[in-house]
Amino acid sequence: MSDHRAAGQGRWLQPAETDPQAAMRLVLFHYAGGAASMYRDWPAHLGDDIACQFIQLPGRQERRSETPFVDFDALIQTLVDEVSAELDDRPFAFFGHCMGGQIAYRLAVEMERAWGRGPSLVGVSSWAPEGFRTVPPEQADVPEAELLEWVKALGSLPEEIYRDREMLRLVLPAMRADLLACASYTDDGLATSCPIVTYSAKNDPLVESSAMACWSDRTPDYLGNSEFRGGHFFIHEESLAVSADFTRLMRRYAAPAGRH
């Protein structure tokens, strides 16, 4: 049994159970170096008609003893199996920030090809298949001090983590692995069959100003982009606005007939 097969025994989707009365399901994907806890405020923003779950990748928080993925395609193929096994007959949507958005998009593509069914809606924040400044794989191997300076420039970690050596020891290995996984991705131009909506920030150093326009070639129904003030991790300050807009779109595109 490989490390990643063993890792699959952990909880990929949290919480393990969803409200069976909810009409729709939402699966959320965290950014590189992050964890499922980044979405802890989202459930309170959603209505009773949406059951929300978070993907927790190996190598962090309660899964920190598991080997993180460093190959993006291998991660996606594993997620196809894990997510498909957890879903039921209800319509579902994906949303992710940065690496999470990259995963949400590619998982939608691969589930349609391998499983014959994909999400009813995909939301992508701070990532695009074109015009995103992907970090080179060498960045994952730089000394700790240099990596931390780069991370600080993006504003991705709370200040208290930088001062906690034990916390850094837990966070940095997953971040290095995630950077390698993202760098291994090769875009093939494939599209999903479902609508896609995007969110970005005006001062994001990783996303070119025109990047989100490329999404019109990746879906038959691009719902446009909402731009916010802030940098790459604007999602933390704007979680209420983003979740409210995405919820509105879920009720339009993912709600079962008669339950809009």
C-alpha cells in the first residue's frame, strides 16, 4: 500500500456527514500551505439548503502525519475517487482559493471525464489557467527564512504563526509540497461543461490584471469576475461577500427544480 493510498484512509471531506435535508452540497478547497480551517466562517454564511464540506489535504492539521502530494495530476486522480465516493444524488458545487481554485477546476474536468458527472457550478478565487504567475519549483527548496519572506509578502499566514517555531515546523513542509504540486501542473486547455464564476483582488501580485478573461474559454457559461480590494489573500477579509455571491449563484444554477 502506497503512502497516498494510506493517506486516503484519512478524512478528505470534513465534516464526515452532511445534513440530508439540504438540497445542495458545496465542497471547498484550501490554498497552498493552508488547511480546511480557512473556511471555518463559511457554514454560518450559508443557508439550510446548502450542506458544506471542506477538503483537507494530507500533510496538515490532523492529517500532518500523512505524506503530502507533490504531483498535481496524482492529487487530482486521488480526489476523483475520494470525492466521487462521498457524493450522493444531490447537485453539488466546488469553490477554491488559489491552489484550491486550481483543484476545483481540474477536478470538475476529470470527474466529468471519469465519472460522467461533475459539479453544477465552480467558483475560483485568485487563480486562472492563464495569467497566473506560478511559483517555480525551486521556490519550494529555498531556505526557511527566504520562504517566510516570500510568504509574508503575500500575506498568507497570521503573524502569530511567524513567531511560533513549532507552528512553522508543522506548516512549512505542507507549503513546500503544495508549491511543488502546483508547479508540476501543465495546462491542456480543457473546459468544463458547467458555469464558472471567479473572484480576484486588485493588488494580487500572482494574478495578472487580465487573467480572469481566459475563463471564457474554459466553460460554456462564464459568469464573470468580481474584483475586490486587497492582495492575494483577500478571501479572508471578504469571505462574507464572496460566500454570499456564490450562494446566490448556487441557488440559481445548482438548486434542484422547484427549489430555486
